Amino acid sequence: MLQQSTLDFLKALKKHNDREWFDKNRTKYESAKADHAVFTEALIKELSKINPALGTLAVKDCVFRIYRDVRFSKNKAPYKTNFGCYFVEGGKKSEKAGFYIQLEPGNSFIAGGCWMPQAPLLKAIRQEIDYNLKDFEGILKEKKFKSLFGGLSDMKLKTTPKGYNAENPGIEHLRQTSFIVQTALADKDFTSKTIVKKSGEIYKAIYPFLKFLNTALS
């Protein structure tokens, strides 16, 4: 579980997203960061019960910096208003499909899959779906998976991808440009003693989906 003070820091940061305020409250940031690191470490242990390959990860392999890259953004706010951690074999820079948890008061969620894969990887995923459509749709229709996530995020081409025709039985999946599913979390979930176990249960439900994608990407 996380401390309420960690959520309170993020709420305050959203109201005062500037360097002067951040510097004055750096001690609170360091405390929140350490709290989130403990949470991340507990998640690594929990998720590795399902996927032992995650057991070799360190906290630094999973967490993201709070500093925003504003060079090419119209939004010049210097800090993210969330703590995010990504669990994937090889660490957060891996191109494999993984499991993401974002803590942002009022906008927290768990997501998983492959976000905007590069063309060769996207091609490989589409090919795997085309070859094993029944297996893929079976994963999407699994009761627990469907109740948690509904379906894939609506990020897809309006046209038919190159190499496929509109009559392909899996065409709606093949039009996807990202293969992501997501479920919302409440702020109170993170301060509950059950959050690590709950996250593990969600990971267990999404694991076959991740395995399918990573089979294509391997």
C-alpha cells in the first residue's frame, strides 16, 4: 500500500507545477518517491509469482522519472503529476509487451500490452493474430479479462492495413495500431492493504494477452 501523503503530494504538485514550489517541497517529493519505490518492489515480488522472469527486475528498471521532457511539447509544465511503473522482461526500455500501473489522483489506472509498436513489431503482431485468430479472440473473450478491460483501446486505422483485405475475419484486430487494454483504479485502492494482491490478480488476468503479444515479438 501507499501512504496518503504520497497522494497528497501529487495533488499539490498538480496545483503548483513549477520549479520554485517543487524545490521548496523536495523533502516531500523524496518521501513520496521512496514510498512509491517500496510499493514497486512489492509489486515485483507479487508479479514474479506469475511470471518468474520479472523477478530479476530492480525498482529502477520499472519506475519513470517525474521530470517531463518539454522540448517538443506545448505543455511546458516541468513535472509529471503521476508516478508510473512498468513491469516487463528486460526493463522499461524493452519493446516487449508489459504491465503498467499509474498513480495519479483522480486518473489512476492499470494498463497492459504494446503501445504504438514500431512498424516491424506491429507487422509481427498482426501476423500472429492472423495466424492464430481463434486463440487471440479466446483471450479477449475470457470472462475475467473482459470484465476488467472490456476490449482493446480504440487506436486503429480507418483503412485496411497493407497485406490484408477487408474480408479477413480478424480485420478489426488487424487495424489496431496499439494493442493496449486498461482498467481504472480509485485513489483509495492505493492506500488499501490489498492493492498489491489486487494488482497481482489483474496481472494474472492479463498475462495470457501479454504472452500472446510477446510470442509475436520474440
